[in-house]
Amino acid sequence: MRIKKRKIVITGASSGLGSGLKEFFEKKGDVVIDISLNGRDFAADVSDHKRLKEIFDEIYLEHGEIDMLITCAGYGISGAIELLKEKDTQKQLDVNFFGTANACKYAIPMMKEDGKIVIIASATALFPLPFKAYYCASKAAVDSFAQSLRMELSRTKIQVTSICPGDVRTNFTENRVKEYETNERYKNAVELSTKPTPKTESRRMSPEYAVKKLAKICEKEHFKPRYIIGKEYKMFNFFRKILPLSLMNKITTKLFYKEG
């Protein structure tokens, strides 16, 4: 157990990767403050920016400066772009992007001089997929935000990184808003391309492996701008750098656009 207890704020720490990280840091002896829908410390929707600001004010009054912010809160929606409901697509951006951005905005003034900000994005920030456009776009926005924030804080000792994990066997897929509505344009491709199957689930990383990798990055003395978790996603990233976008799009479509 560490003699000096760090104060770490984690959004989305009540489930999935956030829960695993909370457990990891608490075993290390750190003080973890959980903000999530079913949060132990603060139960709130991160898309409610007014409540989120109040929470960070309360955290500062109770704990003072914080050592680290980890943004894990998020969820996904899937479906054909033209058929998804506007309220669902707006909520996707409100939670994943603005929930992350506002958490960083409110945390920065209360961070220690050498604080750390760890923004959990997704491999889909780099590899967009058919029928998951709004989720992919929200995570691409999160990753881009992290790079901008890193540049803005480059004259300070606060470090920022973006972590892009691939698919993990958590309850994320189960909780994803799945819209299978279709038309003659897509037929059964929407459902076949997005519905979880035993085969797709078996290919996902174990949560233990993913949390171990995430925690190792969080503990680094110096952050890189971005980390990718998952060997196949690192391989995809290599090809993304050397292949024309048109070819990458064709390869991704062939892999992820399923037709009956």
C-alpha cells in the first residue's frame, strides 16, 4: 500500500473498465471518487453539466486538489444513420463527448501541479465502423479533444493522454442501445452487422487484461499522446497509416458489413 494516498476521480466507475480501475487504485491505497449513474460517491448523469460542475465543486471542498482524472463514462448506440432517432444520437454525443470534455474542464482548476488526465476513447475513434457512426464519431471527438487539451496544457506539468481500447468483454455491448430498424436499402444488414454473437463475443479482450493494461498506462511517469490496447487494433493502426483511406474503408466494410 502506498504511503501517500492519491486522490483520483473516475467517471463511469460503477461498472466495466471504470469499476476495474477503481478496484485497482483502491487496492493501492488511493482515494477514488466515483461519478457515474449508479455512483457510490456521486450518482449523476455526466451529460448534466450543471450537476457535474456542482459535483466537482463538492469534491474540491471535501478533498482539495486531485491527482488524477480518468474519464470512463460512456455508452454506445448502433443502427442505420438515416433511421436513428435524433434524441438518441444527441444523447450519444452529450454523454460520450460533452460528459468527458466537461469533466476535464471542471477538474483542471482543482488538479495538482503535476496532475494527470486519462481520457478513455476507443479503437473506433481511429477505425470507424458501419452502423455505429454516432458512437465512432463521439469517440473520435473525444480522442481529438484529448490531443488539443494535451497541447493547451503543454506549458504546465499536467499530463494528458487518450487511451483507445478495442472490444472488451464487459456489459458495454449488453447496455448498448441497439436499433435494428431497417428498410430496402439495408435489408437485414443492420441487425447482422451489430447484433452480438458468441463468435464476436469470444474475440473480445477479457476485462482483467484490459484493466491491467489501462492501469499500467495510468501509472506511467510520462504519457504518450495516445495508447491503443489490443494487438489486432495496433495492427489495424499500422495499416491505417500506410494504406489509402479508400482501401481501409473497403477492408473495414468487408469485415464488418454483414449481409444475409
